[in-house]
Amino acid sequence: MSESCFRSLLQKVGPLIQKDDTIMRKSISAEQRLIATLRFLATGRSFEDLKFSTGISAQALGHIIPETCNAIVETLKGEYLKFPETSEEWQVIAQQFNDYWNFPNCGGAIDGKHIRINPPPNSGSYFFNYKGFFSIVLLAIVNANYEFIMVDIGKNGRLSDGGVIEQTHFNQKLKSKQLNLPTNAETKEGLNFVFVGDEAFGLHENLLKPFPQKVLTPERKIFNYRLSRARRVVENAFGILANRFRIFHTSINLCPEKIDMVVLSCCVLHNFLRKDNHASYAPVSMVDHEDIQAGTIVPAEWRNESNRLLQLQSSQSRNTSNDAKTNRENYVQYFNGVGKVDWQFRMV
């Protein structure tokens, strides 16, 4: 984070975290509080470790850091993590997906990751996931520019893949058609407006996932490639997030409510830094690139890390509607017809 970006952030959150001096002692300044919080998020170090570099006691850090994370969310979320509410706002996102990734009618790429935690007392196996550690789930939708537009945090890691998305407000609004998505009369080629996901999600008339390997035809391979190309934005957003905020490389030792706020503050800061500190926060080497002449993908730097965020399990749903299947086949035809690009055949 550049100094100018830090000063801008301090100016926004400072009024919410500055405390008055008392007769007994001088207060810890807003600047010190913000520095300590950013250091905690960026390094993942414990309060006991941070007390030496910040000069603030571990007990005080236990109050300061959650409070500052809350202030970051309160001041930045409305501007930097805003969920679309109108058809026009969805169409702006879709235009970027079409311009950047040659994928039409897309409102975002969706994915979920497990966040390691130390389980709360008396919680038993409630947070124990399929990989054998305790976690909560971060479910997110990302736009074409690697920025979060929706996050859902805190579902326990024990839930199945389908169980996570089923319990979100996003899914409830999607199924009840309350998202104000563009209609087929407003979309390119009259195709359904969609979100793109991987095998962890069930197929839906507004949510596309890849075909399984065992049923691939040449046309479906092209579809899977084009879907993967658009969906890579959410993989890279999570990769950048975990690379820059090393708190995600630890088991977070806070109560669940405070963990949710810590995770949300990282997502909001990610968007803030993507817009205001782009060059140093997320240089081009931090995202995947395609060499369309050679037909290869150049992986992002974050993929070299061994301690990455764990993916959700693949969906075993058998309750796919005919409308959902038909919609996916319509996109297969589009990507192999009027929507094809010359270099796609070199990438499969």
C-alpha cells in the first residue's frame, strides 16, 4: 500500500476509530490503530507477536483490530463493495465480461473457499470440514476486473457445497427472481443472463457450470474452455486476496462474529486497493494470462504458493431442471457458432 493510499484510508476511517485522551493516559492514535490492523491482516501474526512491533498490548489489540475492521467496512463497503440492484447495473458488469473475456450476459463469476479458524469453545464438529480442519466458508461473486461484488461469510465448513449456496440471500433472490437481472429481450442473442461457476455448484437456468469430462464432445470442450476463461477472474481474485492478506494463511483465532468482520474487511480493502493502488497491489504478474498463439495459460504468481485457500467440494446434485440444461446447451451452440473466437480451438 502506497503512503498516499494509506493516508486516504486513514482520512476515511480515522474519525470512527480516534479516541479522546484521558487524565490517566494518552489515547492510541487513529494512525497507530490502522497500522496495527493492516499489519495483522497482511501478516497473520498473533496479537502477542504484534505487541512488539506496534507497542500496543495484546489485550488492547484484541479490541482495536476488530473495531478498526468494522470501521473499514462501514466507511468503504457502500462505495467499494456494492451489489447491483438494477438491470442497468447488471448490464454494465456484463459488458465488461463481454469486452474483457468474450463471455456475454454474465453478471459475475462465483466461487467459495474455506477459511481456516480455531473452533469456538463447545462447538464440537460444527465447523469441521471434509478436509479435516475447522473452517468457515467465504462465498463470493467477482466482476470482470477481479473485484468482489458480493460476499457471503460465515457458513460453517461442515456444510456441503450445495448447502453453502442454498443458505445465502443471493441464492434465495436468484431462485425467486428478485435480482432484477436483465430479461432475455435485453440480452445478447436472447440467451439467459447468467453467473459462471465450477463443479462445486448446481446447474441453474441462471448459473452455468462445466460439463463433466466423461460427457465431453468437441463442442462441449469449447464451452468448458470459454466458461473457465470467464470464471478465472474469481480464482485470481481469491489468489490475490490470500497473497496480500496473509491472515488467510493462518487459523484465525477469534470468535466467529469477529472473524466474519475481519474477512469482510479484507474483501473491501481488496476492492479499495484494486481501484486506488492497482499497480503495486495487483501487478499483471498476479493474474493468469493466456498465450493464444501458443495455446497455453501463463499462471499467476500466487499459484506458486502451497498454502492456498481450499476449494469447496464438487456438487453431486441430481435435481437439474430441463430449463437449466437447455440454457447450457444454448451457450454451447453460441460459443461454437456466432460467438466463437478464432483462437479458441488452440486452447482446448
